[in-house]
Amino acid sequence: MYTRWGKTLDPHHPLPEYPRPQLVRDDWLNLNGIWQYSITEAFIDTSDPIAVDDPTSPPSDWSGGIVVPFSPEFPLSGADRQLLPHQTLWYQRDFTVHLDPAQRTLLHCGAVDQSCRVSINGIEVGYHTGGYLPFSFDVSDAIRDGINTIVIAVRDVTDSAWLTHGKQSLSRGGIWYTPQSGIWQTVWLEQVPFNYIQRTSITAQPDLSSVEVLVEGSPGTAIVTIDGHDFSVPVGIPVVLSTPGLPLWTPTHPHLIPATIQLDQDHTTSYFAMRTFEAKGGEFFLNGKPYMVLGALDQGYWPDGGYTPPSDEALVFDIESAKELGFNTLRKHIKIECARWYYHCDRLGMMVWQDMPNGGRIPRTSLLNGRVVVPFWLPDKPGPILGRQDEAGLQSFRDELTEMVTHLRSFPSIVLWVPFNEGWGQFEANRAAQLVKNLDPSRPVDHASGWFDQGGGDVRSVHLYFRPPRAVGRGFSRRDPRVLALTEYGGFSYPVPGHTWGDNTFGYSTYESSEQLEEAFCALHLDEMPKVVDRGLRAVIYTQLCDVEDEINGLLTYDRDTYKIPASTVRDTLISLIPSTHTGY
């Protein structure tokens, strides 16, 4: 199955846009395109899930071309191959670069699933584990002026060990999807001065007339320019700057404010927004005003590209479609997107609830299936019940959660963090919530979405599929200061003829026509949901925006070709849930 954007893909120049919109430099080289690839039996100890073959000893024979950054398991890669846990996926390509001897050269990888080692010109330059986060290597000592050869060796054990794997499964089906491997976000080079900026964060303060600025990089003092005013900011130290009178950001008026950051000879451009999002007294507040969250679950899968969108326009289409349907929020479910997706949410006015992808070993099947129908509670101590019996996996999760928040906290569209979902690899959720709060005090946390609530975080998070909405909030004490939120519900399914991914279909309740689906959707939201809103429900996250493989419960088909219910109907229905004292737009 192909999307309209996949059908017109230029395999020599896929995803050509600058990949990091909040730290932009002019001097960069996109390495996306056609590489050579091969899949071989691994020569390392495959009992170690993060071991990877030596990239300085690639195979002598290559299987052909692969389009980077699409995983070999998906059509747009051109490979049509699956990487297994005991195998190594090799990439190689030549590229030409003209070096400035007064600058350093950095290699950036947006994401490589799961572990990789990289060499340039036969010199190993770095290693990384974690399939959802970006990483960079200083390759100045390996690269040369002119033609260079890069080799990347990749290992991906998917869900056969404790590594973070999200909803990928070697036994795909239902809510578990085709595993993918290797490079799935942009690979690129840039040249920077010896003293350079590594990361910036600009966060609006509660008074909405000042911002906290953090510049990370080489030691020194950066000059930050905002609204025509220059501020001196010491590198590595958060500084609060007075910025009165700047326009506020809302989904209706998503004002973005440009900023420039200069450190010695390094000049970058960025942006930020003036907005606050809080949870207190059982309510959400956007910029100090009560706000009703109307959200959709968004898993970010594409039938032709897997985790990788076929184009930047495809990313924009999903966000604009969600807005047309009446949603003001997307819950980015069990995936970390490329930076451009968050940028488009920033500029288009879409709030984001950001999930941490799950890891750990596979929990007991009875937990995965039975808990949906018959609610029960478990403590989240580390152990085999929830797949968290590996100490290395516990520490890896903490490290990756820390890096996710650090990496994404500068995007104003993100308004809430979700460390765990439905007990998948959940452990010490209250401790995870506190870790996130320490890293980012400016946003609420849903510490355990859906199942094993440990009483922490800022949200009492409920998932509901096989029970009526009136079950929401049962047992929820009025003394609980957290916000009551229905963070997954609906899941109404309709297989649109000619727009299904395969022969098998999955849904929580299935309808035979778009008319039946529309009737059920309206009845749920117009007859049942208002009663729960009257009892204090302040956030809804509908399952889901788009179909994904067997899951046909999207409001859009998997190929993004068809709305199953008229967008105006969905929008009008959602708006009716907003209490008279709140805004939702």
C-alpha cells in the first residue's frame, strides 16, 4: 500500500528539508538517498542484545541499493527485507565534501533502530544504542576533503530483549506492528566552528512576560537576540530574561517568536513560543485559562515508509487533518518523531502529549489481553510480571527517558509527558514522573496511562474500550487533585473497501458502513460523553487518527486517502464536549 506522497518519491533526494528547525545553520550536507546495503549473519555474540559487528570490516558483496532513511522492511526502501535478531544490516555510501580546515565536522543521525556502529574511511567514529533518539559524532579526525566512504553496521533485536522497541513485534498482529530496522531518519553532515552551540532551550515562564534560556555547547558567553534585544547568556547556565509584550501561543493563534544565538563564530537561528500549560485543582490551564483537551491518538506509521513519512508534506497533512477534524491535541503514541513533525505542530497550532516508547521483555499475555476487559491493579515494582527483570533495561529506560525530555523540551507544542502506557514495561512510575518533573517543571506528567495507576503525576488516566463511558471516574476521589482524563477510548472500526492494508482486521467494535460508524461516533459523544464531562472529565484522546496495519479504527484510512466520517461531523461533535467555562481552541 502506497500513499500519494510515496508514489511520487524521488529516491535520490528523499526528505531534503533541514532536519533540525530549532538550531539552524547554513552549512550542511544531506546524506539521504541511495546507499548500498547487505544483511549478513552477525559475527558477534548474539546473546548480547546491543552487540554490533565492526563497521571497519564490512562485507565484500552488497545486495543492492536501499533508499535511506527508509527501513528495509518497508516498500519505499526498495529492499523488501526483514532484519532478524541474529543478523547485521550494513549500509555504505560514498560522498564528497569540501572541508574548511578552521571548522569541525559533525555527523548527525536522526534515528537508527536499535544499535549501530559507524566508520568513515575505515576509521570507527562512534557507537549508539536506542532506536528513537538522535545522536551525533565529531568525525573531524576521520573525514577528508573530497571523496569519503561511510559504513554503518546495525543490529535490531526488536522485542526479543529488554531494549526499547515500541509497538514493533517479531510476532506482529492486532495492535502490534511490523518490526523495522536501521536508519529511519535523516543522516546529515554539518561543519561548525571549534567553539559551537550544541543545544538550546527557550521556555516561557509562568508570568508569560519572561523566558528561561539555556544554551549548551562550548564554554563561553552566547548572545541571544529576541524581539530586537540582545542578551548575554553564559553557556550551560539557565538564565531568565524579561520579554514583556510578546504574543501568546494557542492552537488558534500559534505565534512563534524567532531567536538567534551567537557563540563566537557560530551563528544559529531558532524560535520559541510564549505559552504555559498547567494541571491544578482537577483542571488543565492554557496560558492561565481553563482548557478542554480534545485529542486523538497518533501513532505515526505509514504503510509505505513505516516510522518514516514519505515526505514533509505528509507530516503536515496528518496535523492539518487532525485540526480539520476538530482536535486540538495529538497524543504521539509510543514513538518519538523527527524534529520537523514537532516544528509543524508548533507552527500549525497542535498541542502534543508525548509518550515514551516502551521497552522491556514481553509481559504475560494474560495481562495484555485480560486487563482490557476486566480491570485489575498491580504495583509496578521491577520484575518479570511487566517484563522488567533486567537491570540493564531499567537503567537504559531511565537514560532514554532523560534524553527524550532533554531533546524535545524546547518544542512549545509539547504540553505533557507520558512515561508509561498500559503497563508495557512499567516500573516505578512515580519515580519516573519525578525524574521528568525534575528535568522539566514546566509541563504536567501522565505517569501511567491507562492501567496501573500508582497515584502519582498530574493526571488520573483512564483507557476505556469495552465498558460504557459512565465507568470513567469510578473510584476517583474528589480529593484527588489530579485531572481526570480519558486517554484512550473509542476504537470504532470500519474497513473501507480498497483501503485496507491486509486481509486481517482488528478493532474494538466494527461497523459495516460509514453511516453506521458515524451514528455510533455521534451517539458516544453526544449522548454518553457529556455526562462524564459534567462529572469533571477534562481531556479525551480518541483512538485513533489513522488506521495502522490490521488496526482499522482510524478516522482516516491507512493510506490517508479517505475520511471515514465527514470532518465537519467529527468537529461539531467534539466541540459539544467543551464546558461553557472552558475553551478548546
